Amino acid sequence: MDALEFFRSSAGKWKSSRVTHHLAFKRSETGESEILVETLEADDPEIIELCKMHDIDPNLSIGGSRVRWLGTMAWDREGEENHEGKTVFAIVPDADNPRKGRLLRERGYAEIMPVVGQFHMDEEDGLVLTTDYETMSSIERFWFSGGNMRMRTSTVKRFGGFSTASYCVESRINAEGETSTSDNNTAPQFASVLGW
């Protein structure tokens, strides 16, 4: 599997349950999101525009995705927090290896600004993204545990020493609005130290 296949497999609507560990405070926070992932072909105007924004030849991109999300976190204050947004990703693989390269974003994960990160597909077909920002760095890993369930971990380290780590379980939502947590639509029976 290469990165484009991974993004195509991610297309659809997802329900995400997340636990974020604020390491400096030794506290955890839960949250939920709905995520919509749409596949974009290499000739899509948004992919071309994103490549130009980063001064990269659009012919080097093989496509990407548009991602929208709406979420809540346990510590949100009524009317003060906004966990809604969208971003576009463009995949620019290395010429000699389509399993690694650059991932262009119009909005980063840890800072709300255009950014270029590095991606690679690991030996278990997990997608690993490494991004360095002006004041912090992040590492994210995404992988499928079935066709309708995706997992995600992320760590964000600020250059002053403050760090967070998150773990997400994402279930695909079918056309009827129900989560499809496994390939046969039977909810998995498992327990987690995170309380899910």
C-alpha cells in the first residue's frame, strides 16, 4: 500500500473518539469528532493551488484529500471552544519510493498554518507523518485495524518542553448514520485502559 491508497481507503465519514494526555499537567481529556474525508485527484484545483502555495511543481503530486471535522473536548467551555475546521492534503512521493515523501497541508495539526511534513508507510502499512513547525514538532501514525476502523496516535512536543500525546479510535459511519466498526458490521467487544 502506498500513501494515496491509504488516503483513498480513508475516504468517507468517520466518528472519532480521542483521549489526549497533557503530560506536563499529568491529566487526560476525552473528546469526540465527526470527520469527513474526500479523495482529491492530482488534477484537482485544490491540489494544484496547494502545490503552488508551497512552491512545488503540481505535476509531482499524485493527489490527496480534503478533510473536514467537527469535534468537542471534555474541558471545553460553553461557547468558547471551536473544534471545527478543514484542510487539504497533497501527496508528493519521492521519485524512487512511493511509500515515502512530502505531505503538503494548508493547515497543520499542531499549528494553524500551511506546512510541509514528511510521510512514510511503515512495515505494517501504517501512515507515519512527521511535521516540524516554528514552535513545536508532531509525529502522527494512522493505521487500519479493519476496513471500517482506523486508529491514530499523535505526539506534539513544544520546544519549551510541553508535550501532549493522543490516541484515537475512528469508526466509519455508513449511509444510515450508523458506525461500522468492523467489516461485518458487528461491534467489536474489547476493553481499553483508556476507558472505551
